Amino acid sequence: MSTARLKRKEIHDAIREAALREFANFGLSGTSTQQLAKAAGITKAQLHYYITSKEDLYREVLDGIIGQWRDIFFGSGESDDPAEVITGYVRHKLRLSLDCPEASRLFLQELGRGAPEMGGKWEGLHASVEAGTEVIQRWIDEGRMKPVDPLLFMMNIWAVTQHYADYELQSRRVLGVDTGADMDFERIAAEAVQLFLDRAGLANPQDKDQA
């Protein structure tokens, strides 16, 4: 990659990162292009060179979030072991929530305003959800895990893991973790993983490794 292209990529990445933070904190209507430019460390004129509109940038960031979530969706990995898949999915979702809480909060804001930018994106999400529920139902039918409502099981995983992003301030206050300091991922992940493994009647893979 040439120096010029590398520079353009760095600026574009900075714009996307700034947009994610600003949109998550202030929403689409509450974020100005001047605000976006300042957050990205560039001029407003430079910003308009890289984007067509604030709205298009918002949609680009939203698409990136949805794509990232779909990449790690339930049952998308190589393993077909229920305990390993549940453990991996919970940990992945928690890692995203703790490392980039703005992504979950931006998505929540979009839902809160009626999801006007979701449009055809729901179809892809529904397909991923259906694929995940089919995996869980197959495990149940094969006697490999306790009967659960597959859809609600996944939704409860989202609720638990995304709590630490959507309610980050509350989580930090309750846990006694200062703003900017890392929350104890392993402590949080261990409790969340065990919660869903117990519901599914499965042994913790970590316990097997230590046996």
C-alpha cells in the first residue's frame, strides 16, 4: 500500500472511530459535522472530502457494527460442542461490550428512535438468528443439552453481555471501577458463562481441561 493510500486509510479509520464515539454519545441528530471533524483530529473541509454526508457516515458505522456482530454470531465457528460454542459466544460478546461499548450503545440509540436506518438489515439479522436457533434446537433434539427456548436463550445472552456496554456507568459504579480503567473481564465472563452453561445443563469446558 502506497504512503498516500495508507494516509487516507488512517484518516478514514480515525473518522469512523470518532463517528462511533460521537454518534453513540449524542445520536445522529445531536452530532454535527464540525463535532465529527474535531473528534477525528481533522478540519471540517477534510471531513467532507472523505464523507458524502453525516447520514451516510452514520449508516456506514451502523453497518460495521452489525457486520462485526454477525461475524461472531452463535454457531458461526468450527466447533459443534454445545459447551464450547456457548462459552465462546458469551466471551466474544462480552469482549466486544467491554472493549467497544459505544457500538452497543449506538445500536441501542438506533432502536430507541424507531430504527429508521435498519431497513433491509433486519433480514440478514433474522437469518443469523434463525441459524443460531436451529443449532440450539438440534443440540436439544440430539439430547446434548437441556431443553430451552432457543430464541430466548440467545436473547438472554445478548441482554447479559450487552448490559456492560449499555449500562457501563452503572456497571462501573457498582463494581467500583473508575472510568477508563479495565473492568475485570475474566471475573465477568466466568459468571456469565456459568450462568448459561448451567441453564443448558452443560459442564464448563474449563473444568474438563483442569480434570
